[in-house]
Amino acid sequence: MADQREAAVTLPSEPVSVTTARRYAVRTLGEWGLADGTDVADTVRLIVSELATNAIQHTLGQSPTFTLDLILERDEELRIGVTDSHPRWPRRLPAAVQQDNGRGMAIIRILVAESGGRLTVTPTPDGGKTIWIAMPWRTPVA
């Protein structure tokens, strides 16, 4: 296998794009050998859903698109990145029990920690940011 596999899709910042991003991620990772219906596939699906939702809801209409990047490095690490052009970085917000939203990053942090991964945020040249999730890849590559 090559040292790195990459896939990316740029989508409009609209609610329907969350489903599209999720399906794209699961389909791509399936092509790389990750069976759908596994715990890892379910974790990736939830992470992508939360990151895409945040890119749409929390950019306040200032990012017309977002990009989902999937990178598999040396059959060892899966990186999931969601990039938008809004300058505000994610913040930890108190999530009240009765609150309808605000738990996305907390959910992501828990899933990443459980998988032995890490979360980072990097700036983009245009003033936006990419939220990166890195997780160990324990699946044989097809």
C-alpha cells in the first residue's frame, strides 16, 4: 500500500450535507477495508456527523462550504478533518441537561479519547480552521 491514502469532499453548509458527509466517509473507509456496522465505523459516522453539524451551525452563515478530509497514513492512523472558513475556534460550552445542543464537541472528545486518538485545531490560510481527529487504524487495508 502507498504510505498515504486521501479522500476529500467539499459540501455546501446546509443541513442535508451532514448526511452526505457521513455517507461519503463510511463509503470511503469501506473502500479502504473498514466494514460498515463495526464499532469503528459507527464512531467515525458519529464524529463526522458532529463535526459537519458544527461547521454548519456554528459558522453563522459565514462559511458557505465545508470540506471533509480523510487521510489514512501507513495503515496506522486515520485522520478526519473538517475545514470551514469561519475564524471562531470551537470552545467548551457548558451543556445543560435541558439544552438541545452544545454537546457535539464533548461527544467528539469522549469518542476520540476512547479510541486512543487526539483532537487538534489548525488555522487555515484564509482565516478559518480545520478540526482534526486522529485515531489508530486497526483494520487491514483492502
